[in-house]
Amino acid sequence: MFLDFKGTFSGISAVVFPPDSAAVLVMLLTGEQEKSPELDAMRIEALKEVGNIIINAVMGSIANILTEHLIYSIPTYYEGPFENLARLKRKRLHDECILLARTNFLVEKLNVEGDILLILEIGSLDALVESINRVMT
């Protein structure tokens, strides 16, 4: 799940789950068993909802803390290698900065891993650091 954002700093925000973690998370949320035919139908919708909640919480917190206004696109579900996600949205990844936050969800003794990514456009890391410094002083 990813969304574009624009403002003082711009880029892509994404939440990424490894396939095994995604499957465990969907089974926990839907109550379906691993071999259930309904699981595939519910998987995308469940992951979209979880991704949307996480991305909005992270980006909303960053914007609120830094008192910055960001404009968001509609979140998009994507399944595949991260490298392909970056290529879908940007032509030159080598000119961008990627901030990575690894998170773990512990639910009923099951470990679900995920990554939160911010892919910042050229110059946006400097703008983000300037906003952080402004708030910290």
C-alpha cells in the first residue's frame, strides 16, 4: 500500500509486509483459515485497510508534529517487489532518499513484520530536516 504526498517535502509513503506476515495478519483480521477460499478475496481489502490506517497515522503524525500541510493522493494497493514499486512512481530512484522504519506487530503471540517507507523526492530530505530543526528549536 502506498500513497503520494506533496507539500514542503514530497514523495511516496508505503507500508510493506512480507508475504508470510501479510498472510498471518489477514488470517488474524478476518478469522479465516489458511486454506479458506474466502481468504484470497479478503486479503487485498484487509491489507488495504491496514495499510491505509498505518500510512495515515504515520504521515498525519509527521505533518502534525512539524506543523506542515501535506496533500495526499488516494492510497494504492501494490503487490510485488519493492524495486518495481519505486519504478512505477519515479524514473530515477538513485536521486531520491529512502527512510525506512521497521515495525513488528505482536498479536496473540504471533509476530507480524512490516516496513514503513518514505521515499523522498530530490531536496525533500533537506526540507524535512529543516522542518524538524524548526520544531526542535
